Amino acid sequence: MVHRDECGTGIPYGSLFATVLLCTGVGFFTGASLVGISETQDMFENTSIEDDMQKFLEALRYVIYGIAAVFAVYSLLLLFIGFVATGQAKKQVYSTNEITFNGKCCMNSATIFTYFMMLVWLFILCVLVIPTMFMKMTTEYCYSDGIIDENDEVDPNACINLTWYGLGNGGISSAICDGEVLLNYCQQAEKSFVLFVVSFGSAGLATLGMINFLMCLAANGGHLRDGMKRQDYERKRNMEEQELFHLTMNKSTERLATTPYF
């Protein structure tokens, strides 16, 4: 029967914590981003770039689905590696079983791949700064410059030109001057800002999860290397003991052979 303490030492607490961070980050990132995309689509309704934004945001929606699926599976894979490596690390350090070449390659490959996955999340984190700042600037312009008052009344002389933010083709067609369209644009921008802030924070949480996974993989790899060094030391010591034993036996045999008999 397995002792309770031995069972506890085989649990990769670091990998479990990293999995919780990554899954939580991916979950909130996916939910907030998808709702934010829907709000952004509503934001650009009846504007000159509505069709272009609909196509772009729809493609972006599928990209987010792909990111969520890939990292959900990858987090479970890393958790499985954590369970295997934690048990094997303890076994290799305190026993004489040899570490397989495939196991070492698997650990190194997982570390390298996880590093690149972490860079992906850093890239996502940087990209999310753009829509977050865009929604923030739009909200501040709408509500701080008097375009929309506290009663959601729109200034009849107010206009927003999308070219100010690098959108549209310029000209009068890129300006939003209709009161209802302008009110919808500003209100949806305010909602989208909150959602993209949540998405940005969630991406940061997922990045921390990937960093935590890297730390766990590096630690397990270090334990495995220590196990290999220990096994090499044990093998050399056994060889030296065997050589010393044979040498002692040979000298004893020679001494007995040269001893005169009475």
C-alpha cells in the first residue's frame, strides 16, 4: 500500500498552480475578447468602415477560438509532464534506475516549446494595448469634451472623424456626425474599453502561467540532470570497488601460491 506522504510528494504543486493560472487567464481572455469583439462590431454599425470591420473582427474571432483551444490542450499536456517528471525526478535522484534518452529529450523539447508559447502571450499582451488605448481615447473624447452629456444627449454640432485614429479612407465619409450613430459609437466604446481591460489582464495572467510552467520545467530538468550525475558517480564508484576487489583477490591468490607448505 502506498504511504500517504509518498503520494503527496508525487504531486506537482508548481505545475498545478501554473495550470490554474493559465486556464483562468485563457478562459477570461477568451470570454472578454469575444464579447469585446461583438461590442466593437456594434460600435461601427452604420459607419463607413462597417463592412471592413465586420470581416476583420469575424476573422479575429476564429483566431481567439484557436488560441483558446491550443492553450487549453497545452496546459493539460504540461500538467501531465509535471506529474510524470515529478515522480521520475524523485525516483532518479534517490535510486539507481537510469534516465532514458527519450525522457531527457522530451523535457528539453517541452521547455523550448513552452518558451516560445510564452513569447506568443507576450505578443498578445502587447497587441491588446492597441484596442484598449483606442477605446480609452474614444471614451475620453466622447464624455470629456462635451460630445455626450450626463443625460446621454449628443451635441448636434459634434462629429468624430475616424481618420483621427487611423481608420477610414479620409474625407467626409469617414466622419460620424449623425446623433444616434454617434451616441451608439460612444456607448459601445465605453463598454468595449472595460472588456478589453479584462482581456488585457487575463492575457497577463496567462503569461504568468507560462512563466510558472517554465520555472517548473527548468526545476524538473535540473533534478533529472542531478540524477544522471548521481548515477554516473555511483557507476564509477562501483567500478572502482570491483577493480579494488579483484586486485585484492589477485594479491591474496598470489600470496597463497607463494606460501610454502609444511
